[in-house]
Amino acid sequence: MQPQSTWVKSRNYVFWIIGVLMVGVAMGVSLLANPPETAPFDLLPAILRGLGVTMQLTAGGAALALVVALVAGIGRSVPNVIVRTITGVYVEVFRGSSVLVQMFWIFFVLPLEPFNIELSALQAGILALGLNVGAYGAEVVRGAIQAIDKGQIEASVALNMSPALMMRRVIIPQATVRMLPPFGNLLIELLKATSLASLITLSDITFQASSLRQTVGRIPEVFGLLLVIYFLLAYPLTLGVRWIERQRKWAS
Amino acid sequence: MSELFDWEFVVEILPRLLGGLLVTVEATLAGFIIAVILGLFLALGRRSENPWISQPLGAIVEFIRSTPLLVQLFFFFFVLPRYGIRMPAFVVGTLALGLHYGTYTSEVYRAGIDAVDRGQWEAAVALNFSPWRVWTGIILPQAIPPMFPALGNYLIGMFKESAQLLAITVTELMLTARVIGTETFRFLEPITLAGVLYFLVSYPAALIVQRLEARYARSR
């Protein structure tokens, strides 16, 4: 905490002006709005029709990302140069561009020559989300493994544990605690990124809102509601991550 | 099976893609300037003693961070014209990008300001410096340089995520690639090339940020 003193207070009017201006702008905008004929909540069922797809993308992407992150993260931490190079290239390639680019590539390019891999839009979406977030997750796993005390590894070697047993009994349990908060943050990023799947024809909540915009109009309500839905989905995750972080701080 | 990669076609479309890359870079840099300035004001505002300022700003930051950039782009692109605010798609996209990442950079500023030694504040108060002098002369000059790696990471993030601007018809790199694809019915070369261009910019940039990080870690 910084020392709270009188001079901080003397500058408060600057913030007051900014705050009042912001509220003023917001009120002006809402006054200019056409008064909605009905409450915006009648639009809710139509948008929520896409909730299943959003959930499928989130769950599928998260499951794939978790597996890929563990495999690639451990792969980047082993002494074998070939394994390390392959997993390293995977991580750098998928972190080198965004989910959207990778989703387009998987959706538009994979079904063509010379790959001829036909995927449904849902499969393409889950694959892109999982592989992209998995690359970031691999770095989390690698960081957590590296952060483990050297003495723990030396003790395992002294106890004549096989590398696999050491991974399972010593490294993974300790690394898991460290990985939980960053994994939670990645899950939030993943949930937000599922909205991109609407651009490859998947009818998630963003897609439903976009089609409502074209059919019903009422644009401010539709997208305002959509933003609130995403907030209600993502914010509990944020609170969960903070809760875990607090538990960790108490524990240490 | 045809040739894996038609290099003549690649050479043909490369200038158009580079034009798209230029738009991407412009949107990124303009958005970054907005994010860096906005982030500072958000961070300072959230430190305010006055709860009527810090609390709403905190809520706004949480809300923007918890919702997808794509939906924010749609919101500004489709909603603002309803209230008579008409701007080119590029401007809307850049503003939304800057606003979205401004909430992220505000957290960087917050951490950076918190990391400044407490004694610096106490000394400044003891010397009766004006708040302006405390911030511009003492706190921010010490807080900002260690933030460069984190800010650099967000700059790279913005560069990659600016591909989402295609959803509101900004012809940046990714939309250029898709348009070439639909015109020529060839998706392999343009979309792959777009991915390669993103990588060629972001990977060296990430290496530079890593070196910066190592340097600040050593100097600490």
C-alpha cells in the first residue's frame, strides 16, 4: 500500500470530472436510444439457442488443450533433443498466430488438396481452439516443471525412482498446484475465443446474435445482451481463479 | 495430385498480402498507442481514494476483460451508427482493439506501480513534492521500464488478434487472404501465407521481448 495522504485527495477532482463525463456520455447515449418496444429479455431464448454449441466448443477445446498441453509441456522438459524440438516447434508455430488464423486454416485449407481432411465445423473449431490454447498451456506446464525444487528431483533419483514414477509421484502433483491459476486464465481466454467459431458458420451464441441482428434488428439490445451473457459465463471463472490464488497464498 | 504449393501463385498474391499486413500493422500500432495511454489512466483511476471513481472503473475493466473482442467489435461497429456516430471500419476496429487491450495494460501498470519501493513514496511525501512531480519525476520513471516486456507481449498479442477486425470488414491481412481465396478458389496458398507472415513478425518480436525480460530479470 502506498502512503495515503492529502495530496492524493487534492487530485481527486480530476477523476471526478472523468467519472462524471463518462456517466454523462453513457446517459446521453441511452437517452438517444430508441425506447425498446419490449424488454430486451424476450431476445434471450433466441441467443441462448447457441449456448449448447458454445459449451461444446469450450468443453471440447479445453479437454484437447489439457491433453496437448501436458504432452507438449512434458515433451519440452525432457532431455531427448528430438522430442524437445518437435514439441518446441509445435508451441512456437501455434503461438505465432491467432486462433482465428488457425481456425480458418483448418476449416478452409485442410479439406482441400493435398490434405483432403474433411472436418465438420465443430471439429475444426474444437481442433483450432484446443491446439492454440494447448500451446500456451504447454508453456505453463513447462514453467511449473522447471519451478520445482532441484532437491526434489535429486531425492527421487537417490530413491532410484524411474523417470515415469518421478513424473507421476513427485513432479506432476507439485506442478499441478502451480498450474491451476494460469490454466484457469487460459480457460477464460478459451471461452472468449469460442466466439470466433461463429465466423466458420458454427451457430454459437455470437452467431445467433448476429442472425438476430439481421432478422429482428434491435442491435443495441442484441449485442448488449450477448456481452452480458459472456460476462456471466466468464466472470465466475475469474472469481474461481482468484479464490485458488488466495488459497495458495495462505498455504505458502 | 497437384503440386503441393504453387510458387508462381504465391509470388502473384504476395504484394496484396503484404498490403494487408501493412493495414494489420497500422491497426496494431494505433491500437497499441490507445491501449498504452488508456491503460495508464485506468490504472491511476483505479488507485483513486474515491470509491466513486475506482469502483466503476474496476467494474468496467472487469467487464471488458470478461467479454470477447469479437463481440465488442460487433457492438461498436453496429451499435454506434444507431446513435449517429459513423466512423470507418478501420477506426472502429482500432478503437475497440485499443479499448480491449487498454484494460489488459492497466493491469501491467498496476503491477509496475505496486513494484516501486515504498520508500520512494515516503521520501516524495517527506520532500513535499507535488503529485505531478511525484508521478512524472519519481514513480512512473521507475515503474515503466520494467513493464516493457509485458507491454511488448500485449503488442504482439494485439498484432495477432487484430485478425478479428476482418469480421467488421477491415481488409487487413486475414481478410485479404480470404478474399483472394474466394476469388481464385485457392485457399491453401493465401491462408498459409497469411499464417507465415503473422509468424514471421510475431516470432522475432517474441524473441526480442524474451531478451528484454532476461535483461530486467538480471538487473533486479
